Amino acid sequence: MASQEVLRQEPSRASLINDPKVRSLFFQTLVVIVLFGSVWWIVQNVIDNLQRLHIASGFGFLRGRAGFDISDTPIAYTSDSTYGRAIVVGLINTIIVAVAGIITATIIGFVIGIGRMSQNWLIQKICTVYVEIFRNIPPLLVIFFWYSGVLAVLPAPRDSYHLPFGSFLNQRGFYFPRAVWGDGSWLILVALVVALAMAWFVARTARQRQMATGQQFPVLWTSIALIVGLPLLAYVLSGFPLSFDLPKQSTFNLTGGFQIKPEFLSLYLALSCYTAAFIAEIVRAGIRGVSKGQTEAAAALGLRSGSILRLVVVPQAMRIVIPPLTSQYLNLTKNSSLAIAIGYPDLTATAGTVLNQTGQAVEGVLIMMIAYLVLSLVTSAVMNVVNARMALVER
Amino acid sequence: MSWVRTEMALAQPAPGSVRGPLAWVRKNLVGSVGDTILTILGIIIVAWVLPQVISWAFINAQWTGPDRTVCATVAQGGIQPDGWSGACWAFVNAKFGQFMFGTYPVEERWRPILVAILFVALLVPMLMPRVPRKGLNAILLFLALPIVSFVLLVGGMFGLPHVETSRWGGLLITLSLSFVGIAVSLPLGTVLALGRRSKMPIVKMLCVIFIEAVRGIPLITVLFFVSVMLPLFLPAGVSFDKYLRALIGVSLFAAAYMAEVVRGGLQAIPKGQYEGADSLGLGYWQKMGLIVLPQALKLVIPGIVNTFIGMFKDTSLVLIISMFDLLGIVKQNFSDANWATAQTAKSGLVFAAFVFWLFCFGMSRYSMYTERRLDTGHKR
């Protein structure tokens, strides 16, 4: 009892200045005051400046007539459309190039990354050279290289390179046949959806059966047969509704077909090549991160080398790979803003044009920032779902 | 009587199937059927790419020449035979001064050269672990050199004529932007990381918002922000130099990434270190400066250097706000009618890529060396 009283009766003699709570409160108050002061000062300046330049703030300008043309329009757009629609076109272009780039970069990156782990000396060196070159030069330079160095010096449309499947390559881009869907082609789509559903069902049943009885079922071949076979059957049944619009060479230009412009092509190729080098390193680190004991234990269980890779190494490596892979996807999306340097109308380019025409700098930059933040958040969210499925289930 | 050997048999050399070049080839190139196919594929790739690259860059290349005629075929108005394809190093040669200094006045170019010599003279001993007096060296490099460089490069005092930053260009901008960016972003990033791990909610929230917002947007948007919005934020009449604006943008951007790298290091330090420092009675800044940060920063050297490399590459984006760094000035010169040929763009870009590559590769190799040197065997 006595000792407790002794503890209680001695109040802290430290002065208020040394009390961590007081200090923290004081310091934060100071930060808030400084912050609000500077924000208020900035807002005042912005209001003054805008009044001086006769610019009305607010997002009303988005309904105004854009008056400029965009070269790549995935959705209907003319110079009579609104500023808002121009920005949406840019956003869609950004998403297209980002998604295409992510898919290609992942494929190249995995191939190169596994190549760097190869026993084969020559393959290993080739992959190392690739990674060391692309990791150490700026992405903008890679874009310029494709654009001015490779695609711009291709032959004129008259002397286009002829590629397989009736496609052409020249200064103005890459041309390939466009599919024209005739009557009854909806049947093919329906067949594809049905096939996908059936494949999913087969995979689930096969898995349940393997869990219960240990018997395996060739899921992969069945799925391929379903997904290829059913739409093909529908194609035949509905009377071959699919035809192709082939690009044709005329004197000065190619007509028909589907054209991929050099701006898109160089941006897409550059982003894929550049990001692939980073993905390759991530893949290598992931495979390295799985301890050798795992491989040896799997071999001791009698698994073949293919099964070891598929069932033991890759699932564990993916857990290490996915978080940094996500940040590479985000980097690629953000790097797609370099499109502005070669005139591909992505979000930054169209929003920049709108910003220059209207003078709505604050709103324009705000739209850009929010759009990229949302894109980043969506990508992170998707990858988090993938990550959660891959993560080790503990307790 | 004795059947036991008295002397040892001489050691035989290892059979050719396990040692020597043949065994190496067998093990590393043609180990299995799949391996052999891969090797053949590799040989095809090398045999296809390498001769083209060598003949383009060296054998067919034109090293000197007065104008575009040396790099164009007869059909294009030059002197080369039809079908000729080679690097136009003559273009790089002729424009070399511009690529290094931009439009910095020719008679004043000794100033950036002097700065470069001073920089190398201070940097090399800084990078060599055996050279003593690191403290003095660091003060000279990070405090004295920026002041001297500013005086030399900008001029306008001590009888040096003033050179506007709009006349700077080329490698001068690339290097100066990245050096200042590095010098600013590391301390700023460290402060932001400390703020993010701070127990004060408001400070923490501000740091989190800043870091996440900057990391979520592309550098171009940040550069747009500083080039378009900064003038709006300031009172009428006050304006910033464009170079300074780019500097602010690049530094802030790199600081946000640096903060996350440093935070990783801070999180990796065991709690015992923090508590140990507390129990010694150290204050916050003493605890961080003497105990935590030295360990944390050492842990994340690779990450820090990666951020530096990223920033060095990102300086090329100032081209978007019409400043001419190395890449920008190379690109600008494509349109020079005196030199416009099919090979000009490729040659200029390969040259720029080589310069960028040298710096980045050097940085990454140095960081690997430092990592090995500082490795105190604490790895688990």
C-alpha cells in the first residue's frame, strides 16, 4: 500500500515544454496554421490571377465546343463535340494503350526473365543484354527510337512491306484485314459464351472429382476443344457470316482494312519493350526467392520437372512477383502519358490541348490528376484481388 | 610379399567429358534436346542481329563530313551507293557542342567545362572508400560546389557575363537537373518518410496525401502542374525561371518515391533499436539521426540508387515543357535541313541512348559494389 502512495504523490515535475503530448499538439497546430496560411494565400493569388485573365472557374467549360480534331477516336468524335468528350476520348486511348502494353510487356517480361534463369549460357546472355540495355535508357528515348528511328523510315505506302494474312507495313502504320460480321454472327458470340461457361463448369467438376477420388481429367484439352469447336460449329451452322475487308494498295495510299497508326504502334512497342525489362527482373527475383529445398522435395516426391515448375515453384514465385508487378503496371500506365511527345492523343495530350484552349489550368490539371489516380487505384484493386487469390492461406 | 603399393599413383587429369571447353559446351549449350534447340535459336538471333549492328555502327558508318551528303544515298541527294545503311556519326560529331551545352555561348563554354572538372574532381574521391576526409569532401561536393557552379553557370557577377537558363541545354541540363534533384530529394524524401511514420496524426496525414498523390500521377502531369499552375499560385508579376520550375517538379516527384524507399528501410529496423535509443534518453532527432537512419539508409541503398537512376532517366521529360535536355536537343536537331537523312534520327538517338546508358549502368554497378562493401553480415 505504501509504495503505491509514493508512486501517486509524485506528480511529473518535467516542465510543459518537455511533455511529448504538449509538444506534439503545439507542433501540429503550427503545421495547420502554416498550411492554412499558405493555402489561403495561394487561393487568393489564384482568384486574383483568374480575374485578371478573365477566366471563369468551374467545370462549365466541359460543355463547350472543342473545335480541334483527334487522330485516333475509339468513340464517335468530331471537332463539334464537347471538351468533355475530347477528354473522354483521350482517357479511352490511354486505357487502350495501357492494357495492350501491359499484356505484351508481361509476356515478353516472363520470357526474358525465365531466359535469364536458363541453364543455357547463350540464352542467358542474350536476355541479360536485353535487360541491361532497356533498364538503363529513358522510356521517352525508346519511344522516339521506334517513332523516328524505325517507323518513320519505313517505305512509303506504294512500296509497303507485304506481310502474311494480307497485312501491310509502311510509313503510315500497320494495316491488317478487318473482320466484317454478317447476319447471324451473333450466334458465334453466343456459342463462345456457352463454351466458356461449359469449360468453367468442366474445370470445376474435374477439380471436385480429383479432390474426392484422385482421378484426373484432361481439363485443358477439353476446354480448348470446347472454346474453339463450339464457335466454329456456330460459324458453319449460321452459313459462314464472317468476311474480311482486306487492305488494298492503290497509287498513293492503302484503302480498306484496319489501320494502326505509327504513333500508337511506337508508343505501344516502346512501353512493352521498356517495361518488359523490369518485369523480367521481377520474375527472376521471384523464381530465385523459392528455396531450392522446395524443388528438391518435389523431385523427391517423384514429380516430373514440368509438374515441379507448375505445381510447386510458380505458385510460390507468383506470391513474390505480384506486388512489384502491380507497381510496374502502374508505371506503364503513367508512362503512357509520354504519348504527348509523339502526338498520340492520350489523356495528357487531349486534356493539355483543352487546357491550352480554354485557359482552365486548375480544372484541367485536376481532371488529369484525378483520372490517373483513379486508373492507378483500379489497377491496384484488380491486382490486389489477384494477389489475394495467390497469397498463402494461413490459418 | 607385399602387394600393397608403396607409392601413390599419379593423379590423372579429369576426363574431357567433365572439364575443358568441350565439356563446357556440352553442359551449357547442348545439355538436352530442348537446350540444343534453344542454342540454335540463340545463334540465329545473334547471327541475325550482331552483323547488322556492327556493320551499321562501325563498318558502314560515316564519322566525319560537312553536311547531309555523306549520310544520304545517291537517290536521296548524297554520295552513298543505293541500299547503303550506316550510322551518321558525322551528324553527332558536328552537333557535339550543342548536345553537351545547348546554345550556351561558345566563348563561355569553358565555364560548364570547369564545373564538370570540379564535379569529377570532387566526386571521384567521394566514391572511393579508401580516400580519407569524407566529411570535408561531402561539404565541398554538396555545399560549396552548388554555389560555385551557380556562380559559374549563371554568371552576372565577378565579371562573368550573365547566361540565361533558356540558353542552357543538352547534357548540361540533364546532369545539373539530376544532381540538384538528387541532392534535394534524398533529404526531403527522408523527412517525408519520417513524417509518414510519425505519431502526430496531422503531420502523418499530410505526408501520406502528398506521397500517394504524387506517386499516383505521371511526371508529365507534375511538370504540367509546375509549369502551368505555379504562375497562377504566385502574386501577379512574380514569375519563376522555367529551369527552376522543372527543378521543383523533378525534385518533388523524386522525393515522393524516395520517401517510400526510406520508409521501407525504417520499417526494417527492429523495434529494439528505437526502444534502445529511447532508453538512452535520446531525443527524437538524436534517435533518428544517430541510431535509426544510418541503419535504415544503409539497408535501402539499392532502392535509393534505383530512384536516382529513375530520376536521371526522367529528366528527359522536361522536353515536354520545351526545355532541351540531351534527348530534347538531339530530337530538335533532327529537323535541321542540313543533316536530315533517313539515318540521322537513328544515329542521334543511339548516341543519346549510349550516354544515358553509361551513366545509369555506372550508377547501378557502383551501388552493387557499395552494397557488397557495406554488407556487415546482418542478413538472416
